[in-house]
Amino acid sequence: MSEVRGIVVAHARLAEALVDTVERISGLGGGLLAVSNEGLGPERLREALRDAIAGEPAILFVDLASGSCGIAGLGLSHEGGDVAVVTGANVPMLLDFVFHRTLPLEELAIRVRDKARAGIRAHGCASRPPEGS
């Protein structure tokens, strides 16, 4: 069974830090590739992502949906091929990814999105009314 490529796309050194963190926690290397937008214009960033994808099924884990990394990733996903984009990259989703890379691309993208959502908590705020109330 083939493995889905995991590419973390983020601003500055965040992608590298996320990949390093996941490798240290999981003990698994090589499951994720870091791509930074640092020093890259829009077209060069898309080229870097195309090279990282290398024609294989891939999930692009993006830090900000509306930033340059998100825009480049979404553009590539619309070009066709087996590329999913999951925004709001975080450690829980990336850890889940490295342990489930053999799942089908669509199933895996939904799984890691749900894992990330499940890890978000707000403690100590229950008695405060929501803003705008």
C-alpha cells in the first residue's frame, strides 16, 4: 500500500519546527517534508510545492489558510492530481498523519482535520460570556 506524502507549508521556520517536533515525539523520520515560504514569491513557492509533491498523492499542511502558503497550496490543489490541503497545521494532526499515511488520501485528510479539531480546548473560560454578547 502506498503512503501519502505529508508536506508542511508555513511561514519562516515554522514548518521545519513542526516537522522536527513530530519526528522527536513519534520517533519516525521521513514522514513529513518542510517547505518554507521564506524568500519565495508566489510562483517560486508553487514550484517548491510541485517539486515536493512529485506527482504523488499528498496532503499539504498549511499554517494559515489565507496567507501565501495557503493560497499557493489551494492553487495547486485546483490544478488536479491527488493533493489535499488542510489548514491550521498543528502537532496533533501531524502526529496522526505519520501513523496513518497508508489510508486513502480523502479519508486521511478528513481524519487529520478532525484530530486537530478534537485537540482544541479552552480551559478556565466557561463562566465568561462569548464576545459580542
